[in-house]
Amino acid sequence: MIETADGSKTLYLPELDETYHSTHGAVTESNYVYIEKGLDFWFSMYPNRKRVSVFEMGLGTGTNALLAMNWCESKGCDLKFYTVEKFPLSSALMREYWDSLPSQSITKTPLDVVGSMTLSMGLATKSDALHSAPWETWVDIGLKSGSFSVYKHESDIQSAVIPQEIDVVFWDAFGPKKQDGVWGVSLFKPLFDSMRSGGVFVTYSASGDVKRALKEVGFKVEKLEGPPHKRHMLRALKV
Ligand SMILES: C[S@@+](CC[C@H](N)C(=O)[O-])C[C@H]1O[C@@H](n2cnc3c(N)ncnc32)[C@H](O)[C@@H]1O
């Protein structure tokens, strides 16, 4: 477990020499790539839609799921969050991870004001609910407003069951240079087919190969400015 530049934590995997998030700010990166460029963007196109269905590749620490929960609470909408994970982290490790988060210190840079606001909204409690929820079934997680149900699917992404009518995809796999078989046409095609038209796919990666694979399956791809210390990220639309 290591502290990142905005005060939030990430995990380091020595066997891949890879972290779960950017060391320049884990929450800042997740918030920027998946919430601002994903959910907020989707909502800007469909402000009257009160139901949204999210697919995530890689639950990991649950950072994206927890930020999505707070987003859902702030909008008062119904969010269905389906996530695939091959190597679930233990509830005990996740309790330590989220309990040790010094939310008051997530204010080191101006960008992190967003992270600090969202973190103050009880992520540790929500994390317990998320990580202790059973796998392979829909579980409702109580919020002050709106509703959030999560389906945690323990599977390799290569053989995962993909749900229908996805609105927003969070593709948060380890980097294409670090791990084989978690990016590419064979994975993106079934996902594209399962998305609603107008759906949005976001990832922190700006790799040329990823961009080409997304285009090949039919997405309209844009390269956006990346989170701090990263030049670009990708957003793809099913038009
Ligand atoms: C970059 S981490 C991101 C995790 C998460 N979104 C978070 O915020 O902590 C990538 C995640 O993908 C998972 N993963 C790696 N290989 C996988 C595979 N073949 N199928 C499904 N999940 C995989 C890892 O265990 C890890 O949790």
C-alpha cells in the first residue's frame, strides 16, 4: 500500500512492477478519468435520464465504484454497477486501505479539491458495504439519495459474462505494456455489442494500439487531456 501525491492510497504489485492507480493521485485520477470524463460526460448528453448502467473492468480497491456511488448520490439517480475482477482483494485489506485514508490530507493540490469533497462523504463505510457484498448477485447499497446496485463478477475478463444495455464503460485494466490479454479487439467487440447506442467508454490509457482496437470494433474515439502528469487518455463513443 503506498500513498500517492494527493494523499490517497494505491497498491503496488511487485510482480508486474505496476500500481493500481497513478502515483500522482489515485483518487484524482479515478475522479478525472471515470467520473468527469465518463459519467459526467454521459449525463451532459442525457440530463433527463435517471438510470445509468456502468460496466467496469477491474474492481480492485473499489475506488471507481465508490466514486460512482457518490456521483449517484449527488445526482439522485439509479446506478447499476457491474464489475469484473479476476483477483479479488480481501475485505480485511480493503478495510485497512480505506480506514487509513487521511481524507483531510487530500488537499495538496487544487485539483484534489474534488477528491477531498468526495472522500469526506463516507467512503470507508461504503467500502465495507462494497467489499463485503456477495459475488455473482445484484446487491443494493443504501445511499442517502438515489440507488446503487452492484454486481461483482469474479472472472477472467476473457471469459466474463457481459451484461446487456451498458451506458458507460470504465476500462481500468493494468497497462497494455504490463499485462497481456486485457486489452484488444476480442474484448472490446462483445462490449461494444452490449452497449446502448450513445454509450461512453473511458480509459486512462492513451496507447495507439488501444485506440486502433477501439476504432476497429466501431467506436468513435477521442484523445482527451489526461489526469495530472499524464498527457492523454481515451474516450470512445458508440454512435
Ligand atoms: C489497474 S487495476 C484497477 C483496479 C480498480 N479499478 C481500482 O480502482 O482499484 C486493474 C484490476 O484488474 C484486475 N485484473 C487483472 N487481470 C484481470 C483479468 N484477466 N480479468 C479480470 N480482472 C483482472 C486486477 O486484479 C486489478 O484489480
